Amino acid sequence: MFLNLHALLDFAGLAIGSVYATIPLFWLTVHSLAARWRSSGRRAHFALLPLWFFYALVAFTIGWRFRHVHLYVSWMAWVPAVLFLLMGVAMYQAAGQGFGRARAIGLPEIEPDSYSQQLITTGIRAKVRHPYYLGHFCELFGWMLGTGSLALAGMLAFTLITGAIMIREEDHELEQRFGEAFREYRARVPAFLPKGR
């Protein structure tokens, strides 16, 4: 029973981690080629979503080779892991308030003429500029912490590297759209780790 549950959690962590680990790479693809995607309009999603699936499949395939390698195996690790998973869910809920589905999937960036261009700086975004990415990190870190998987540790490192690059690209794109308002916001609110107040 123990081995079966552990193997199931390893598989779930690898599958879920493959999705979370490739989110920054996906958005880096969006932001670095924003002008190209804008020229395609909503059709861009028909190219971007399969691309993200491909990224996740590659991450899963690489991770699968290391699925039996663990930094540690301990059921006690699931105590802090579950706390990180719950923090991730709470971050998603806070990030979604007042933001809207269209903004979350990047439609104002791809179809700027069809959506109002509004810089959201209230709610959780008054404490952190990129709460969705913080939620992704909490989820991926929680799965890595719980499973002790070397593959997930590698995915976490990859996510931190691509995430740092992607946040810089996204901030550049937001500065182009919102100018001084975004520069003032960026100077006041941290990108990834929330303010205490």
C-alpha cells in the first residue's frame, strides 16, 4: 500500500509539475513574440496552447527518466508540502479577484483593440506584481517538498530561471503598454515576494 501510494504521488507530482514548470516558458514565448501573436489575434491560442502542451510533454519525458530518484522519502514532508499547496490555491484565488479570465489568459495582450487596457494594482497586486506566478511556485514547491523527487527539484530550478527571465519580459511589455503608471507601480510593489503589510 505504501509503495503504491508513493508511486501514485510521484506520478501525480511529475504530471502536475510538468505543467507548472513550463508556465514561465509558455509566457516567455508569448511576451517575447507579442507583436507576432497580436497579428494573429485570437487564432494565436490555437498555436500557443499546443506549444504549451509540447513543453509540458518534454518536461514530463525528461522527468520520467528520473522518476525513481529521490532526495529523501518521508511522509512528514507532506505536512509543510500541503501548507505550500494550500498557499498556492489561496494565491490563485486572490490573484483572480478583480482580474478576470481574459487577463489571466493574456487576451488583452494578444487582442489589445478588443479589451480595455487597465493596469490592475489593487487586492493582492498591491503586495506582489505577479501573484499567479507565486501561486505556481507554491504548488510546484509543495509537490517537490512532499515527494522529495529529484525530477521536481530540477523542474523547480528550471522554473526559477525561466520565471526570472519571463517576469523581466512581462514587465517590459507592461511598461510599453502602461508607461509611467507601470514604472511607478514597479518601483512600489515587489515582483514575486509579497510585502508584509
